[in-house]
Amino acid sequence: MTTDLLGSVPVLHISNAERSCEFYCNKLGFQKNWQHQFEPGFPLFVSISRGSVTFFLTEHPESSAGAFVYIHAEDVDALAQELQARGVTLGQGPVSQPWGMREIQLEDPDGNRLRFGQDIEEKIS
């Protein structure tokens, strides 16, 4: 017997929760769900979400920056326009990829890479 998996929540290392929340919430359109801190002066652990996508952001030193997260989107071109209007610089795209996805990519202030992709009809050979 196997148990179904219900989803995942990537945990991204950040160096400054205030700066990262500003980027994810004000630039990428996420909402802050909650934050936890064991006591004043300790690292913050923050939950953010947009639609059905949730991330945990952590200042805890046992994690490291440099994550690469792939996020499915309904309309990558519209998302690119929205993010650029909010002042986000895209590192790539929108571009149609040979594997049948239309994608954009960007980095957060700590170097974590986020790639947003949308299925497209035709695959490029």
C-alpha cells in the first residue's frame, strides 16, 4: 500500500526577511501568511503564498541559498508583464522551450532562482 503525496512547500534560504517579504509580496504578488521567531533576535521563518503556491522563507543558518524552483503558471506572458510592471527584472523570457513549455526566470535578492512555466501546444524540434 502506498500513501499519496499531497503537495510540497519549498523552503528558501534568505538573509533578510524584511527585504525578502518586500520582494515576494510587493514585486511578485505573494501574501504573507505568518511568521515565526523563537525569541527576539533569533532568525525568522516566514510563510508566503500566491494562489496554490506556498513557500517558506528562512533566515536559519542551517539552510543555504541557491535553490531553483519551478512553478507552473496559467499565462506566462501575462505574468511577465505583471512582474515587469512591478519593477521585476527577468533573467530570461518569455521564451518557448524545446520541451513544450513557455517560461520566464528571475532571481530573488538572495540568488534563489524561480522559473515559471506554461504548457504550450507545440514542441520545438
